[in-house]
Amino acid sequence: MSVLDPFEVLEIEVWPLPQFENVSCKGRKSEECTAARAHLNALERLIYESSLSESLFKAILNEKDPPTAVVDVSIPPSLRMSIVSKEVHGLRSHPDTRIARRALTMSKLSQVISERKVQGGLRRVLLTQATRLQWLAERRYTALGGADTVEVENGPENGNNEDRP
């Protein structure tokens, strides 16, 4: 759906659930499966809410919200690691490259939205991407000097007499 540019992913974090390692829910409606799904849904909701509160923009790129929790769970220890080498990160992290890729992602996402009947979640993702693009562009513009770097046109009102009769 063009929700996320994989080039923007630097790290992943996973929450192992060894207690459900041998639970198979394919074609079954067992109590064990129901309990595993309820636990997973509650954990997903908890991590979703935590991620929202930690987000700079108070938004994440989820097309749908996770189900409301029906059981109490706590977030287990996670494993987090970089999936991109330092060399690749150096190539991908240039602000102008990130801005260009974000705009491309937004363009693809906008096209998907225009061609399909979509729900509000995908439009929310587009808004989040636009907010992130604006943030990146503002940071880059400011870092390079902002308004002080914009040339002033040297026209007739600025003393240039070349265009006067």
C-alpha cells in the first residue's frame, strides 16, 4: 500500500513470546488459541499506545488500530537491533535523500488512495507522512541557513536600471 518506505527502517524491535511457541491456530478454535490471540491483541494494543506516546509526532504508520485489549498483559523484554550497516545508513541518511524518498512515498500512497476506496486509516498515514516530510524539510532548510540563504532578486526596484527605458 506504500505506507512505509523500507529505506527509512533502521532498526527493528521484537517481543518474543515463548509461551506461545507451540500454539497453532490454523483451522482450530481451541481455548489455547483463543487465549493466545487475546494475549497477542492486548500486547499489540499496549505496544501501540506506548509507541504513540513516545513518537515525536504522536503518530505511527498503522493503517488500522489494534483491537481493544480484553486481558491484562505487560510488555515483555524485547530484542532491538539495527538491520542496516553503518555504510548503508550513511548513504540513506542524507537529509536531501530522505526528503526525496519521503515525497516519493507520499506520491505513491496518494495514488493508491486516489485509485481505491480506502478507509480513514490510510488517509491518516498520508497525513503522518506529510507531517514527517514537513519536519524533515524544515530541519534541512533551517540547518542550511533558512531565509538568510534565499537570494533577493535584483530588479528595477532594487536599483537595477537595465530594464528601464
